[in-house]
Amino acid sequence: MLAACAALAIGCGAEAQTRPPAAIYADPPADKANPARSEVLHIPSGGVQINGLAYLAAGPGAHPTVVLLHGLPGNEKNLDLAQALRRGGWNVVTFNYRGSWGSPGTFSFKGNLDDAKAVLAYLRTPANAAALRIAPERLVIMGHSMGAWVTSQVAAGDAALAGAALISAADMGKRAGNPIERNTNLAAQNMESLAGVTAQSMAREMAELGPYTFAAAAPGLTKVPLLVLTSDDGLAPDAQALVMDVKRRGGRVKVVHVASDHGWNTARIRLQTEILAWLGTLPK
């Protein structure tokens, strides 16, 4: 996640907290015929196979599925959220971008976009969807921090998605306008576990991300239901501007602001509650 985020309280339409659902604190009834399970995945992308893990929900038949993206470099992977969503009846697929956390290849921001698209294509392949009990028409993409930026860019070009959710989203495209020294410092603080890069090379790539802003994604995001969760990390204004843009264009958006930090360390139950509630509003 982006360690450089400065604390900043933004009043952007915070909503009353929803009562936590049972999936937060209780396991579902055991299903011996169709138990919950996990499957290690090796997903082709960019000439390599990136590492993934599918948390598969109990119960027969195909399940709605969330693809959950981590940030930069991804110290917070939100796996407590993955488990809660699975208890709520959703499959969750997590993965590591090329060149991160043991996935082969070289890390790059544009490569992250391609990796997310590759994961969606893999899950939509009929044989894979059947093996993992995935309902391809009910795929939701969701990301935290930089992963929310990836989510915004990928969802903008994929109207077949059932929804998209942004958690404390960082607009990496906007960083193209930063001084190179600022981006170098940002990269230096957020590059552990990343392969094939230096702080300088990451900063140079950030300078090329101008076409990949939230503003550029807004028209496409009107085609999918959108959840935007913001926190007191200094990033809320950019997310709120995106919300206003998508709403102005007629898009369907829910926005929730919670007074927590970038990693939602003081509001993990609230995070899970809000996401489960929103997922419950999506078409079945």
C-alpha cells in the first residue's frame, strides 16, 4: 500500500454503519458434499504464469466471484475480507502481479493492468469456470490502493463485469504529473518484494501513466455498478471526484467514507460489512 499517504479527514458523504452480517462472525453450515476449499492457480499472463489462490465457497453449483487486487507493493492483501466474502457465499480469487510476491516476470504498472485482464479471461474460460464453480456472468473486480486504480482501468473497459469496488483508491495515472523526485521517493518506500525494478525505473514508468487516470476511466465506469470506499488517507478527494464524474454521466455508484487509515486497520469489520452489503444489491 502507499506508505506516503498523508492523514486527511474528508467529509464525503459518510453513511451510517450497517449491522455486521453473520458472515463476519460465523461459519456457514457445513456442506460435506460441496465443502469450502482453496485452489492454487497458475494464470498465464505476459509469457509467464502468475500465482493465484481461489477461496471457493461451500455449496453446489456456480458461485458469484470477486477478483481481489492488492496494492503497492501489497503488504496488505485483505485476506480477512476474502474469508468473510467466502463465508457469505462468494468465491474470491487473489493473485500477485508479475514480478511481485514470487510471481515470475518483471513488475510494471501497465503490466498490472494486463495481469488483471488475464485473470478475468482465465476465470471466464469455460473449463476453468466449471472446475472452480464460478458463474462468469457474476464476476466482480475489487482492489485496494494501487489495486483500486487497476480495478478502475480494467472495469472501465469490461462492461460484462457484475460490479467493481475501489478501496482507498490511489490514482496512479495522476502521478504522471508529479516531479520525478517525488515519484522516486514514493517508489523507494513501496518496492519491497518487487522484481526487476528500481525506484528510478518505477518513477520513469509513473511519468508515462497519464492516459490511465480516474478521469479517463469515468466514462467506462458508468457501465458497471460501482462501490467507492474512502478513508482518512489523503486520497479521498481524487476518489470523490471520480464518484461525481461517474454520477454526472448517469452511472450507478455507492460511496462510503470511514474515518480509518489507508489500510483500514481500525475498521476491518466495517470494511467487510459495507462490501458484503453492497454485493447483496447486485443482480443475481
